Amino acid sequence: MADTTYTVSGMTCDHCARSVEAEIRALGGVTGVTVELTTGAVTVRGAGDLSVADVRGAVEEAGYRLT
């Protein structure tokens, strides 16, 4: 299992963080997601290889931007 931390811009409230978390959790192979709203840090724990493109797509689906 590997943890990877990304930075997401545009999140301003708990609803934002929950939306990003839900979209990323829906990706295959994701076993955990932690969102730090104040810094924009999103840590994704995965059981396999999770591409940056997949995470970016999930974040954009939620309405935010991976930076």
C-alpha cells in the first residue's frame, strides 16, 4: 500500500472536502483518503498503481483543481 499526497485548490469548506474525498474514493484501488482543508493537501492510500490522471479526473469531477 502506498500513500501519495496531492494539493487541491479551490476547496473552501467541509462540503468541498467531502466532495473531493467521495470522488477519489470511487476510484478503483483506493483504500483511504484524507483531506486537509486548510492546506489543500489530499492524501490518497491505494492498493495498486493509481495514476495522477485518474486522481486529477476525480478532483475535476468534484469541481476543483489538482495543482
